[in-house]
Amino acid sequence: MKWKVFELTTRTDAVDMISAVLGDLGVQGIEIEDNVPLTEAETKGMFIDILPELPPDDGTAKVRFYLDDADDEAAILAGLREEIEDMRSYMDLGECTLTTGETEDKDWINNWKEFFHPFTVDEFLIKPTWEDVPEKWADKRVIEMDPGTAFGTGQHETTQLCIRALKRHVQKGDHVFDIGTGSGILGIAALLLGAEHVVGTDVDENACVAAEENRAVNGIAAEAFPIFAGDVIGDEAFREKIGANRCDLVVANILADIIMPLLPVAKEFVKPGGRILTSGILNTREAEVRAAAEKVPGLRFVEKDAQNDWVCLVFEREA
């Protein structure tokens, strides 16, 4: 489908007012482009694998909106121009030029791929499925990734922390339970490190599809890494389907608010002496998670690793 795209060049200070005007005029969605970096408060707690590098912020912004044949283009543009003239009397709108073009539907699902390139985590080379292995990393263990809409290219600190925790704790022949598997990257890494069997679960069915595709592209058999959609915390029947007391390791790279109620559930999935590897935890939430673990009988804290603002905490089910 083709859309008419309108781009208004203005000042970042004026973006909110212009957005409100467009909303009042019936425009249902807008796109804002500026070079304002995210603040520390904005990025904390966000699961973002890839952030584009921005040029210096010069105070300008572009507001784009899209209209199709069903929209009253003439009325919307006339209303916008009238409001702009009024706003000029009391605020700086910058050059405030309006350009018009035409565009096809954007492939929002795949546009992020231009930022995803091969990189390493210790001995692992994690690369997009659409790129070749760089010659300088030909000796690395390769994990192929096309996460789609699932979390987990491997570039986020929490994923790297979990990969390194798996390196320390996976033993040959281990059975691993990957809760919140996302793209499947941690399950794949566990198998490459010597685990015999991994079960992956995720509440997002699309993530399960992505994990299954990544499993296949890495040459891993479905029986070695079965993946199920379901809620481990809230669905007892789903937990029974997975089976308790048979895993050597549970790995959960989620968020602190989910990990805390997950801990007593995860404990039931590991054998005595088995370990629970958790990440997705901001360092400001570490104390809360450890306090929650202390309330789970028979669960003890083993170790902590950190990278930037994130931590990985490992707990053990006592024998």
C-alpha cells in the first residue's frame, strides 16, 4: 500500500505541541526523528540490544505523518498550517518547512537489521544469519541469530552475562531449562558448551517461532531443544508438562520483577545441587532479588557477575 508522507522540519521544543495538533486533526500516528540522546533514566530497565549512533544534537527535529486516500488531506493540511501560524506568535518553530512524498509500507520488522553485525562474546562468534563469518573470527564457535521480534541478539549486557555464567556452570551432559528463551540464544549456547538437552519456554508465541528457526539454522535437532509457549509462573498445568526436579541448570534472562516470583518456581525444576542463573537485573534491584531468594527455603546465593548497570545472580538448590 502506498501512503503520502509529510515531513515537517521544526525544533525539538515544538515537537509535543505539533504532535498534539496532528492528533486533534485526526492523524493517528506520527514519527519523530531527532538527535536527542536517551538519558540514563530512560535507558535504565530497557531491554535494548542495538542503539544507533546519533550525530550531535542541533536542536532540530522532523515530524512525519502519513495519510492515505481515506484521509481528508486538504482539511488536515489547512488545519495544520493555521495552527502553525498561531504557534509562531509565541514559540520558536524553526524553519518549519513541510515537504511531501510517497512511500510504500515500511518493513518495520526488518529495518533494525542494518544495525546488527557479527561480534564476539569470549570464544563465541554471534552473527546474523544473513552475513558470512569474518575471516578474523574463523576459529570462534559460531551462533547464528535472526531474532525477529524476540529479545536476544547477544549484544545486550544481560545476554552476555548469561553466556558467561553458562560457561562457568554448564557440565557435559547437563539438562538445562531456559525460561524466557526469546531468540533461543542461551539454549543454543548451553548446547554448544556441552549440555545434552535444553527445554525452552516463552510466554510470547512469536519468540518461540524465532527460537525454533534459530535452533534449525544452528543445526540443532528439535528433540535436543524443544520449545514451548506458556507461563511457567502462573500455569500449573504447563509446569507439569515441562516436568520438575530433572534439570541441572535453570537460566532466566528476564527482568527483576519477573525473576522474584519465578525463583520458588525455578527451584522446583532443578535437582538438589542444581543452579539457577538469573539476569535482566539492574544493579539497583540486586538487593530486592537477593532478598526474595532468601525467602525461598533451600535456595542459597552462590555468585554475582556484573557488566555496566546489569548483574547476573546465581543461586543453588541445597541438597
